[in-house]
Amino acid sequence: MSRVEDIDQEVLEFAKIVGKSGPVTVVGGRTQWAVGGPPEPGTREVRAPAGIWSHEPEEMTVRCGGGTTLGELSEQLAHHGQMVPFDMPAEATVGGVLAVGHSGLRRLRYGDIRDFVLQIRHVDHTGQIVSSGGPTVKNVSGYDLCRLMVGSLGKFGCIAEVTLRCLPIPAITRWFTGILDPFEVHNQLYRPSSILWDGNRVWVCIEGVLSDVAAQAAIFDFEEVAGPPSLPAGGRLAIEPKGLRTHKQESDQSWIAEVGVGLIHTDLPAAQRHINDVNVSLMEELEERLNPNNRLNPGRQVLI
Amino acid sequence: MKNVPIDLPIPTEDLVSCVSCGLCLPHCPTYRVTQEESASPRGRIALMKQAHHDGVVDDEFVEFMDTCIQCRGCETACPAGVQFGSMMETTREALATQTRYQPWWARLGYRTLGWQKALRAGSALIALLQRFRLVPQKLGLPSIPIIQRPLVSSGNDVWLFTGCIMDAWMRDTHRAVQRVLESTGAGIAFPDKRANCCGALHVHAGLAPEARRLALRTMQAFPGDAPILVDSAGCGAQLKDYGHLLDSDAAREFSERVLDVHEWLAQRLDDLPEKTGLSPRIVVQDPCHLRHVQRAHESVYQVLGRYVEAVSLDDDGLCCGAGGAYSTFHPQIASDVRDRKIRAIEEIQAEEVASANPGCLLHLRSGGLEVRHPLEIVDGLIKKDE
Amino acid sequence: MVHKSADKKLLSELRSFLGDRARDGDFELGLYAKDGSVLKGDPMIVCLPTSTEEVQQIILACRRYDRPFLARGSGTGLAGGAVPVGDPVVIATAKMNKILDIDIDNRIAWVEPGVLNLDLSRELSPLGFHFAPDPSSQQVCSIGGNVANNSGGPHCLAYGVTSAHVAAIEVVLPDGRVALLGDLTAESPGYDLRGLFIGSEGTMGVATKVAVRLTPNPPEVRTLLLDFADVRDGAAAVSSIIANGLIPAALEMMDQRAIEIVEAFVNAGYPTEADAVLLVELDGLPGGVEHGVEVVRAVANRHQVGSVRVAADDAERALLWKGRKNAFGAVARIKPDYYLHDTVVPRGKLVEVLEKVYQIADAYDLIAVNVFHAGDGNLHPILAYDSEEKGVLERVQAAGRAIVTASIEAGGVLSGEHGIGLEKRDYMGMLFSAHDMATQDLVREAFDPDGFANPLKVLPSGSRCSDSFGQHVPDGAWV
Ligand SMILES: Cc1cc2nc3c(=O)[nH]c(=O)nc-3n(C[C@H](O)[C@H](O)[C@H](O)COP(=O)(O)OP(=O)(O)OC[C@H]3O[C@@H](n4cnc5c(N)ncnc54)[C@H](O)[C@@H]3O)c2cc1C
Ligand code: SF4
Ligand code: SF4
């Protein structure tokens, strides 16, 4: 499915729907609709095609429409003992999750969601389809537009189709908790999937085969729990991972941080982050070229 | 010198055997300290190709060739099997015979090496100056005796090659080696003065005709078929290369008889006296001519390992910068290269350093380290047991 | 070789701050004409800067004299990315080789671009970490080159390629401004310029500092060597291992010719009579590794494995890997020249495409050697030849094109890790539509509207609006 000739009918139709003119935005599961601010009033809402178009278990890749929900995707993959560790609500769509670009709770082990993207087909501001990346698990053909699309809030195009790399579902996934030094936990455990910390209590996700999970869990005085705590629903604050050590003292808000990642989930809305002038100018150059009339997701702001 | 015509007689198949993958670069001491492509094996081969093709060289070219230490670390690193050593020797020979690469004073210096009287006189002079503390300590020269006690043969099971500078400056090392060899029950024969220079430095300098003359002379000093043992890695490599240098059956047969003294001992570990007492921790520096040329460095660990805790360095056998006469002509690069080696040595906590090549040994000593020949260390430990 | 005389004014300007680190000697320029590929160019001037400021000054000087420039790391690239075409000034990063800071708390190291990949991992090793991307050239390739090519390596099967291991990059942009792309946080604000720069092959500026992520060393490692009497069984075993839900740390394959030449170099006891071997590495916690070994054994048995050898210790493992990592160079033992391809196909198509590769080589009377990252379907067919043979280059090029075509027809891509560079830019149209490429060019243009950085690379000339420095891959580029 690498060549232009192979583009699916659904994608071609979606391109027509997006069209050549008029402000347009893609609606997904509305689970992170507020990120970047709402689209301008009067913006036409379209939906990306949904459906899993190919899943080849031995390739560990899956190709689906951008409008496919994570729930549908997970179900299909789980059938074959596979997963994509996005850890977002089931009603979120693949395209939406990628457009926002936020990774899930197990990033400490599995890395950023953008690194699971192999190929993206999007509809650009001219209504034409652009393919970037490739369908194979490894690829460096041409500029890496896939990485650029992730987190771009649809400002560069409407994601129509995505090919993702999958992983085997680990034999066992367990959550543990305890009152511990999270940094010590991070140093002692070998690649845990997640370490959460509220300034007092630590939650850890350990995955693998039973004997390893048991041995890792035995290093600390842990108690097993059903799953992670519920996260504050406000904003996300990303800081240098080691900055968490000092964050504890400064803050009196309730928060839960991803240790080793440096992401803090808080009740407060996300704070604006400064982008330096040189980077802003490069990003504006990109917007000017890829979204010259700002018809794609007008109102939403990546550059704040 | 500008655009001097030259005929580089390197076979084309040797030149093109380099696929410029660069895997040799980190194993080249001069690249390591300069990060200059022109001071790398890949670069030097490309330059040879260019000179071979264009038929001209200039000062720039000569400088790039001259900074090569000829350690041949690149050869062991090269997966393509590029014969760098012989390409460099051919290049140097072409430069020496066809250009003004080796001026008269340098040639005279090299001649002295094979000229026992002159070398003795020179060494005696240094010895005298040493007595009056006129030789800087940092040169790391051993304390040279003004009058040398002769070496005495004890049989004819094996020959021990004595060489030029080593014999003049470090005869006590030969004595220690002799004692260790004798401890296995072997009788040692020493050659006459025809064997007082192997010609290695001459080959490195491109003075191949002189080297061939010395080789023929040296071979005459070892009649019979007893093994010829060498306690200097540089000389051993050269003696093993006579077959190639002279391209005769006699020379090939001679080279077959040559062994590094550790290689010979490693085959008779059980004949060596038992160890008692302490096992000091010793870092072993692998001389390039033992590791990359003779590829016999493991034997040092086998022999030494019987008496001490022999630790190897974690630097893939990168050269120490001595390179025969190299440190005299390129003191800056040589000392930068040595600094790397010293850092690697110092990272390992050890009591002493062992080096199976006198050139490396002196070069490292002048860098402030305690270094002895491996068999001097062994000799010390055996004696204590008696 | 005849060089164009360097732009004297530019040279003296460069000398004013670089001193003798700006070079134009005939012999020396010749050394920067090639990289690890079979292509050759012609540099104008070579600069060896030691700091970001110097890189910036070089680029500003180039701009004043309307000269393009080109960054060069260790020159091991295999797609001609660092081959100077369009008379550029070469900016060699070899002397920018300091590890600036190792920040264990952030699991980050800041390094200069000329730091060699393996030097970094060796420095990190006593601290219990390494830099995960490990190209087979890792002993010599530079971090800057890894970033520019988004390089992979055997262990990228489990750990991901360079892009996943770089947090931030300091870049001197083609207009001389200095930018910091990305940062040490998990979600850097704005668009992912860092991700865009990685893999852009030096066409978006020169990386002058890189913040790489540190990966903890695995507590347990097991390396297995499986041999097969039929290469098809080996390839099928690859697919089954993965289909069994196991992603090994590395899963490499060598065919019979490769085994022979590699064994001649390392003497590691590779079974030279086997038709193919798989080198499988499992790492992690002991239970998982043990489980993995069992899965691999079971799968191998189902696919008629000859024997399964488990490396007994670190030394044996290192020797097996030394063989694998030196395989390309060792090809020179059968023929003086080689042309190394790099395509990716779906794992399930490995057998089919491998057979095509052998057929193509036969048809063009060339020798094909295969040693590759089988786990991710990343083929590296090597065509061995002797450039002295008359007409051989045409055959090699034609065979190369046929291999790329076969890979793409099987649902694959142009390059898995070596990049497009000069070598494959004219193949881009096999994978991308004109509009795809025009979009890529728009993105490149945002960084370098005038095409000053590494001209003539990545995109075919038609799709670039700003190729002011020449049009085609120069005919003389093939050596
Ligand atoms: C024997 C061998 C084995 C190899 N194995 C692998 C492998 O397993 N996996 C793999 O991915 N590759 C492999 N390669 C290819 C090559 O080693 C990699 O592409 C490597 O990353 C190139 O690094 P380099 O420093 O040599 O870069 P160079 O070849 O010098 O340059 C490569 C590209 O990077 C650009 N560049 C270099 N430095 C900078 C900088 N600071 N800023 C901006 N651009 C820059 C150049 O302009 C050029 O386009 C192999 C090569 C060889 C010879
Ligand atoms: S000498 Fe060998 S290792 Fe060095 S570049 Fe040439 S082929 Fe590669
Ligand atoms: S012989 Fe030594 S110094 Fe000379 S090129 Fe080879 S590695 Fe470098």
C-alpha cells in the first residue's frame, strides 16, 4: 500500500468532502476538543473515514481510517494479542489523538505516540491527498512529515488514513502503589511502563512475564491496585523530568506527575508556554506554506 | 616541494581494496588525536590512489604520509582486509628513492643503528651525560651503563635476538628474559654482531635497500634451525617479515623460525616455575607490532597471567604513539596519542604497566608511568620464589 | 583530479576566523569528495569548525558569496548525502567531538555532532546507559550523521530509530540563525520541528549540539545464532517469531555468501555451510529473556533449523556481533567494489523479494550478498563488482533500480535507514506523487528557501523550485 495508485476509495471521498475552499475542521471523538482553542464559528465540521482497512498480525502494522475510534482499533488488535499503547478514551479517534499529539500514561516505557506512526495520508488545504512516510515498520524515504503532522492540531491537513506500528500485549500488566521516593523507584526498576506520583504516593505499572513482574514488584514495599488513579482533568504541564524533584515543594495544587517523563497533570488549565522567536518564525513559515489561507482549523492555535 | 613526479608502484588491486567505509578511523591513533581525514587510514589510502593516478606529489602529500605511525591498527580493524602496512611501506620507499623525503642527516642517523661502534659510542656519551644529570628525565631513557657487561650464551636450544638500541640501552632486560627462558630448562644462544639491527626503522622510513642489506646480514647470524626468539615486538615483526622483504626461500624459512619470546613461552607454560606469593595487578599495553602485526599479543597475557593479574586495556589496542623513531620526528602527535593511552591506563587501578616492546616502554616511561618488560616482571617474581 | 580554484575571497574570509582549519589543498579536497557510497563530488573548500559560532560564521560567509554548503560527519553515509555537488563548502564536524554533559537525572546527554556513536555509548556504559541507535557503522559514524539520516541499527527493532532517541537539537539554520529544536520536556510546544529536522539529511541546516536520550542497559542479554539449510526457512522463521508476539532486541539475517566472508574476517565459528543464519538477541529482565529464548527455539524448530547456538559469554556475543557489523566492508574480500542497497519490505514478503534479488543479480551477471535487519524487513542487498570491468557500472545501476522496483512492488519503501541523498533522489517518484514531493519541498523551503543547505539532495530536481546550483545528479558522480 505504498503507492499513490493504491489509495482507498474512502480517502478519495474524504478529499472531496474536505474540498478546496472554505474553513474546515475534523471532528473526532471530541475527547480533547478544547486543546488549542475551539475552531472559529462557521467552520464546517467533517468526519474522517473510519474502519480498519488492513491488519496483518505478522507484520505488526495496522492501517485504518483517521476517524476510527481507539475502542474499535484496540478490539481488533487485541484479537491477535496486539496493541497500540495510546491509553486514551475508547471514543477518541486515531486521527484526533495524533492531531493533538498527547501520549498516554505508559509513555515511560513505550515512548511517544508519534513514534508509532508509519504513514499518514492527509488532505491538504488544496483538497489534494498527500502521503508521507511509508507502510513498513522502518522507513526514511523523504522528509518526515508524519512527525510534523502529530501534534499539529490539523493545521497542516485533515488526517484521512494512518498506518501504525503495533506491539504485542504484554503477558501481564499490574499496577502497584506505595508511599515511596519516586526517583528511587525510577532508578531501581528496569523500564517500568509508568510511574505516577502525587507528591506523596507512588503508582507503578509493571509489565512482562509473571516472574519478572513479581521480582520487580518485590524490590519495593508495594501493594497491588486495580489500575492507575484518576488524573486531574485540567491541564498538562511538561517540564524537564528532573524538575519534578523541586516541583513538589513549590506546588500546593493537587496534581499527579509522570515520573521520568516530566509531565504533570493538574486541575488548572494548561499554562501557555513560550516559544522562542526563531522557532516561531520557522513555524509560521510552515503555516504560510501548508495552510496559506488558514482554512484548515481556523481559530485553533498551535502557536500561542 | 611542489608537483614532484612520482611512480607509486602499489598494485591497483591493493589500492581499490579500500571501500572507504571508514571503520578503521577510530582505530587510527593519528586520526583519533587530530580528527583530520588526511591523518586517517581511509584518507591516506585515498591520497595514495590520487598520487598513483596523477603521478605527482607535493609537500602536503609527504606530510600526510609522514604522520602515519605505521602501527597498522587500521589493518586489524579493516573488514576488507586492506594491506595498509605494505602500501605505506611502498609509498615511503617511493618517496625516499624518488624525492628528497629522507635528507642526508636522517639517512645518516638510520645508518648508525646498524653500526655497532657508532651506536655504542653515542650511547656511552648519553650514559656519561646522564651521570652529570644533563639528560632531561622526561625523555624517559633508561639509565645507560657506561660499560656494558656482555651477554653470555648458555646453550643452543633457542636464539635470543638482541637488536640495536635495546641491546645498547636495555641489556638488563635481555638478561631477565634469558633467566626466564632458562627457567624452563632451555639453553640460550646469542647471535654475533651481524645481528645488531633488524632494519625495522629503515623500512618505516622508506629506506628499503638499507633494510634489505641489514636483513641479509642478520640472517647470517642465526645458523642452524633453532627457533629465533625476540623480546622486542617491533624487531620480531620485522624478522617475521623478511620473507616478504627479501622475497627468497631462505628468508621465508628464516621468518618461519621467528617467534616472539612470549609465543614460545606460552607453549611451555607448564615448564615455567610455579608461582607463589602475591599476584600484583598489572596493566598490559599491547604493542602494535605484537597485536596488529604479529597478532600474538594474547601470549603475553598467558605468560604473565601465571604470575600476576594481567589486565587488558579497553581501547582496542590503540597505538601509544611511540612508533620507532616516530616520537622523535612528530613529538606533538606522539605525545597527544600517548596522553590517550595514559588516560586509558590510569582508568584501571594497577600497580605497574607491562610492555613487550622497548620503544613503547620508553615512550610510556617518558610520559611518567612505571613500565617494565613483561618478562622483567616475571623474572622478579620467579627470583623471589627461589 | 582538477579542482576549480576556490573562491579566493571567501577562502581568505574563512581563514580570518578558522585559520588553517579552512582548507583548499588539492590533495586534501580530494578526501572530502566521497562518503561511504559509490558517488563522488567535488568540494570547493573544506572547513573544520570547532564551535557553533564558527559554523554560524561559515554559513554567513557562504551566504555573502552565494556559495552553498554541506555538513559532513564521518562520511560513512551510503546514499551520497555527504557527497558535495553544486560546488559547496564542506563543513566537517569531526573536530566538534565533545560530550558536553551527561545528565542522568534527565536521562539525557548533550553532545557535539562529531561525537562518534560508539564513543558515546562507551562513555555511558559505566553509568548503566547507552544510546540505543546502533548502526553497523557505529564505531565511526557521528551523532550528527545519525540525526541527519535518522539512522537505525540492529537494535532499533525493539528500541526504535534515532528520531525516538533525540530530545532536542541545536541547529544553525541556512540563513545563519541558531535555533533550538525540541526541548527536554515530553511535550515541547509548537510543531515538531525536531522530528522534521531528523532525517532531513543536512538540507535544513547544520546540527551543532544534540540532546540524546539515554537508554538503561538491559540486566540480561542472550544472543542466539540459528542456521538454516534453506534461506526460505530462515526468512519464514523471522515472520513467525514476530507473529508469535515476540519482538527481539535484534533479529538479523545473513545469507551463505555473507556468512563466508564474515567468518573469514572474525573467525567466530559462523557455520559457513549454512544457506542462511539468523542472529537473534533478546534482552530485558531474566524471565522475559528466558521466555523469548523458548519461543525462538520452538519457532526455529518448526522451520527446520539446523542448530541453535547460544553465545556463552560476553566475549562470544561480541565476536558474533563484530562479524555482523563488519559484514559490508568484508564484502571487499570477494570484489573490490560494492553497491549496497537499502529497502524495506513487509516481513511476509522477505522470501519473495530475496529470491527476486538473486534473480536480478544473475540477470545482470553480478554477485549479490545479503546481510540485513530481517526483523523489520530492512533488506541490504549488496551487489559486489569490480569497477575496472567494462560496462559494469551500467549493469550495477540497472540491477539496483530493479531491486528498488521489486521492493516497492512488494509494498515496500525506498530506504529503511541510509536515506535518499543523491543516490535515490531520482527514485522518489516511485513512492511519492508529484504533489507529495511538492509538499515535502514546501516543508524544506520553510527552512531553506534559497536551497543553500546540501543542494541537490533528497528531492528530484523537478520537485524543487529552488535548485539554483545545478539540475541533475552529475554524470561523473559514479565512481
Ligand atoms: C559499514 C557501514 C555500515 C552501516 N550500517 C548502517 C546501519 O546499520 N544503519 C544505518 O542507519 N546506517 C548505516 N550505515 C550508514 C551510515 O553509517 C549512517 O547513515 C550514519 O548515520 C552516517 O553518519 P556519518 O557521520 O558518517 O554522516 P555522513 O556520511 O558524513 O553524512 C550523512 C548525512 O548527514 C548530513 N550531516 C552530517 N552531519 C550533519 C550535521 N551535523 N548537521 C546536519 N547534517 C549533517 C550530511 O550532510 C549527509 O547528508 C552504514 C555505513 C557503513 C559504511
Ligand atoms: S582501510 Fe578498510 S576499514 Fe578503512 S576505509 Fe578502507 S576498507 Fe574501510
Ligand atoms: S598504520 Fe596506524 S597511524 Fe598509520 S594509518 Fe594505520 S592506524 Fe593510522
